[in-house]
Amino acid sequence: MPREVDRPTARLSPPRSEGLFKLGLIPDWLDRIFHLSVTPIIALLSSGRVNPNWVTSAGFLLLVLAGYYLAMGRFYHAVGFVVLGGISDFVDGKVAARTNRMTQFGAIYDSVLDRYSDMVMFIALAIYFYSRAHFVSALIAIMALVGGFMTSYIKAIGKSHGFDFRVGFLRRQERMTIVSLALVFSFLDPYIRDWLGSDLKSREISPNLVVAAGVWFLAVFSNVTAVQRLLKLREMSKKRNANL
């Protein structure tokens, strides 16, 4: 997760927004459970004075390996690297805080590698679909990548103008979780085809229905999240202008 440092710029921090899924698909209590589960890893890395940028780099390399297996359709090899890469992405900022190594460059480096990691994963999925002549699903994987980029970019551009907010159905942790779940349950594909009937099997609408469903979900709702954040920025900028 991005490692942020305090800046002298004043920020407008709105009260917690209400509404279904406005603050993310994963509830806060589940976030806290995950945090507790990785606390021993954070403590170990912190006690060893491991450079948080190394943790960030390791997470990126793990996701590159995941991308390699995704492109080949070896989902059970890929999911382990996706999970480990996601954990690394979470703990690097916590290690930076515990070891008093929170720097502006660390935050920038983390954010840049997050974007590269997203590119690797979704381009790998697009290659997987394209190599099996499923061009629509390949295009949808690229749309999921675009939605994730715009979700992150809109929040970043808001912060650069002094707006700090938390809004969005699919944040990065939700996107990583959905990819992981789709890979874990990819083995259900033949059973779903049998349940839906032979006509679906003959048309072969996707090489793996579970993975395709995850990608389509991300393509739709990551772009919905980007629109949510843009509308929130519009609302906050209007409030700021009204108070001038």
C-alpha cells in the first residue's frame, strides 16, 4: 500500500461517507483481521530493519512471476504469487512506519510499482484470453486495467489539489482479492459448464468462466469506482469554492 508522508498542504478531509459500498467492498472489520494476521510478518521485517523499498521490490517481482503463470493459464501457480505479492504490498508501508523510514520517495516508488504490477497482471490475463482466441475477454481485461489506473489516478490527482478522501467500491485491495478468488475457484469451470448445459460447452464462450467472470466484474466496477471518485472530487471542490 502507498507509504504517505505528511505534507504542509492543508487538506479537506470530509466526514465518513454513508451508502452501500461507498467505502469499499471489503468492510473495515475484515481489513482489521487481515492486518492482525500479517502483524507477525511486519514485526519480523521491522526487527530485522529490512528496507521497506526491498519489500516493495519483492512484492513487484512476485507479481511479475504471477503474470508469467497467468499468461500460460496456470492459475494455481499464479495465485500463490498474487497473494504473496499482495501481502508484500500491504506490509511495506507498515514496516516503513515501524522503522521510521517513511519517505516521499518510498511513497512514490510504491505507487509506481503498484501501477506496473497491475499492468503485468491484466496484460498477462489479456494474453491468456487472446492466445485462446477469446478476443472480447482479452479486451475486457484491458478495460479492467484502465479502470484500476483511473481509480488510483483520480485519488492521486485529488490529493495533489489538497483533497483527501476515501470513496470507492473497488480499491486496490478489493481488486487483488477478487483476482485471487477467481484464480482459487478457477477449478469450478468444468462443473459450471456441466450445470449450465452442453450448449454452453459447445460455444466455448471463455476458456475459464470463473476467471472471465472475475475480469468482467473488475472491468465494470473499477470504472464505476473511478466515476464515484470523480463525482466525489466534484462535490468537494464545489464545497471548497463555496467557502472561499
